[in-house]
Amino acid sequence: MGYKAHILTVTMAVTGAALLCGAAPAVAAPASMTLAPALVTTSNPSSSPAIDAYYRVRGNAPIWLRDASSLAAARLLPAILERAPLDGLDTGPDLARQVEAALGRVANPPPGTTPTTAPGALLPEEKLISAAWVRYVQALKAPVAGIVYGDQSLSPKVPTPERILIDAGRAPSLLQHVQTVAAVNPIYAQLRDTAWRQMQAGGGLAADPRVTANLERARVLPSSGRYIVVNAATAQLSMYEDGRAVDTMKVVVGKPKTPTPMLAGTIHYVTFNPYWNIPTDTAREEVAPIVVKRGIAYLRAARYEVASDWTNQATVVPAGDVDWKAVAAGTTEVHIRQLPGPANMMGAIKFGFSNELGIYLHDTPRKELFAKAQRNFSHGCVRVEDAMRLGRWLLGAEPVAPSTEPEQFVLLPKAVPVYITYLTAQPEGGRLAFADDVYGRDPKPDAGLAEVKLATVPGGGGTTVRP
């Protein structure tokens, strides 16, 4: 079925949310993060009531000590837990030692018993291993601060101990299950593995706090499926399929005073021939003074019109009815939108997704900005280097506007998540390299840490101008 069969007739009621890019968000969603259930945090992990209940209901049937294969999975845990401070679990090394001790007792069970013939004899060791795994998985799934979830289904959910153990117990291969869960996602695994090797080479020094901050941001990314990652720190967009980047392009992101936020949402449709709804501060500071000086003929020349509001049902307001001096003074607000056309700041196509900040991806007529090494020029939205190529990947067909009318919505064959993140640390040549922290979101590096500057993909910063 061609994508033209998915053309939408969309009516969107829009609230007066604060908008960084000036366009109304597509049905804004709450940004609150999901609260985590109580974690297994006792100093003696084998005494967890939740874990006791799990085993009691199942007649103490083991997960880790049931056969040689599951025991091999358990033996992976000490190494995983030893590096767990990078995953946000500071008690990981202590847990690693406890699991090692438990495995030592398993290797020397009571006379005449084995893990498979007498699970009750080794139940404390079994529970301790399970509790350590539960604490590790819950740490990986803990909420991440600073990210707005326009689509709440993308927010990490901390699983209950029972859910974690059920998943482990039902896994066709416990060994593979442990490896997959611990990997989190390919971006995270590469970053963490490089950081861990670098720490070990340096004599086991503490991790650079910037690395742990970057890992925190990276762990919300998916491990599979189709999704988009926009890294505002390096001004790059990548399209992923099952954990592999299949295409990448440059983007222009927010200036330091209007930074592109970290958020996660889902693209359901693309918009052809979009309006550019001019941000209120831009209308006040840049448009209104020119209208006061030159008259409303300036609006016609720039293809601007005054709208009653930001909804799709907005009506055109005669520009002559507006008190432009009051707009310039900030005592009156006005809704100005730029009509579609070659000079429209949205370009020919826009990729919206629900979020209360009014952030989206879009085309741009200012292609010259992509030639710059530092690309921080927007009000917060993301301008993409090749919008048609991105549209082709999303739609699975050549992106062609269904008509010349403004705001033509076309459904994607399948919705695609988009993650706008801020990864200043990246593996490069076997070491971690750092992009400029143009938004000041990273912790300060520890004194004396050697640093490799990220050279292959320059980050943000530098001179900023209005688009």
C-alpha cells in the first residue's frame, strides 16, 4: 500500500504551552517520569521478602543452580557487578564479592548433594544470586533525570523483583538472557565497555563523572527496532534498525540560550507544506519592530500572516488590526505564522511528535549552516540536513506532498520513536573522546584526567545567530 493511502485529516486542539520552536505541539503529553517500585536494597540481599515470596510460590525451584548452563550464567554475574558503578549501582563490587562467595559454596556443596539434587540445601546461595541480579536490573531500569517523555510508553519502567526473576526463569538460554539484559543497547554497551577498559588500563581508577552521566542518558535508548537518535552534543542524527545505524546526517540544534532539550517521543506522521509559527519572543523582538518601522507591507513580503491562535482551526487576523507598538513593547502578544514556500523556515517537510515543549524535526532553507563544524543556531528544534532522505526512510516511499495546501499530514506505515539526547562521550580509537559540553550539562571532570577531544564529529558551540 502506498503512503498516500495514509493521508490524514487531523484536527488538533492545542494548549498554550511554552514553545521553543514556535509551533504548537501535537497533543502534548505529560512530562512526568514514572516512579519506581521499591527496590531490593537491603545489606543482606538474600533476605528480600519479595524474593522469598517468589521462591516459596515455586517450591524453591532454582533459576541459577538448576543445571550446568544456568550455573554458567551465574558465573557471569561477578564480572558484570564489578563494573556496575558505571551502570549506576555503586554497591556492585560488594555484590560481586557476595556472589563469588556464594558460587564458591556451590562449588563445594554439602556432602552427597549437588545443586540439582538438593536445591533446598543451597537455597540461600540461590536467593543471594537472584537478589544481586534483581538489584542490578532495577538499577538499569531506574528513571533518568532530565528527559521529557512525550510518549510515556518510552519511559523506563522499573520491573518488580518477581517480574525480573520470571523473565530469567523463562529465558530459553539464561546465559544469553543475562548477556542481553546487561548489554542494555549497542550504544550503551560500546560506551560502557570502552570506559571500563580504559579504567582497567589506568589501574582501576574511578570513572570520569562525565562518563557515568553519558551512560545515564544512553541507557534509555532501545536495543532493537527502528528508531531515530538525535545527539545534540555532536549535532548528528542517526537512523537505527535493530541496534545498527543504517544512515546518519548532520543537524542544526539549539543555541546555548535556547538549548535543544533531551526528550523521547514517537513520530506518527509527517507534515508537508508546514507553517512556521513564529515564537512569541521572536515576534516581539524581531518582527514587530520592523512592522512599526516599515508597515504591514513587510509582512506580505516575508509571507507572514497573523493568526487567531496556534490551532489548525485558526483564522487569519487583519494585520492592520494589531497594535504593533504594543507587541514590540511586550504588552500585547500576537500569533504570526509564515506561509509555506521556498523561504519558509520549516522547509518543505516537518516531523512532529507529541511533546509539551513544541520540539520537532524539520527541513530548512538555510542549507549553508550544515557546512559549519559547530551547528548551534536554532531556537531548540532540530533542522535536518536531508529531510527528504529522512522522510523516505520513515515512509518507506518517496516523500511527495499530497497537495499544495498547507499542513498536509501523512501517516507513517509504522510509528517510529525518536530520542533527542546529549552524548558528549563517544568511543574513538579504543578510548573515550569528548565533545564540547556547549549546554553545560556534564559534571566537571576530575582533576588530572587525561582527555581526548572528539575530532570526527565536532560538537556544538561557537557563534550563534538567529535563523
